[in-house]
Amino acid sequence: MNNCSPSEEEIIELQNILRNHPIDPDFDPNALEYDCKDLNKLNQMAAHLAYDVLKNLGRLPDGVE
């Protein structure tokens, strides 16, 4: 079994992504069509992925649920 845990530095980086790019509830991370040049959409995709990882680790930043 592969146990791949993020380092403390990586966790801090993921937390900063969430702090700098709060999740937009209207954004659908499962939509298949996105303009890869739209920085806001890319940031939202990163924020959703960071949220999922941090939630699974129990390491969401303060104020994020």
C-alpha cells in the first residue's frame, strides 16, 4: 500500500491556497468545460482540490469548514 502524506510545507501551501482563493459556492468543480486561460476558474479548481485534501487530513485552516 502506498502511503503518500504531504509534508508540513505542502499542507501550509494548500492552506494558503484556500485562504487566498475562498471557494465560490457557484463554481462547479465537476464541469467538463473550462477555459484554461481563465485564472479565476483555475484558482477555484485548485481551491476545491486543496479543500478535499485538507479535509481528509483534518487540516482545514481556521474559519474554513
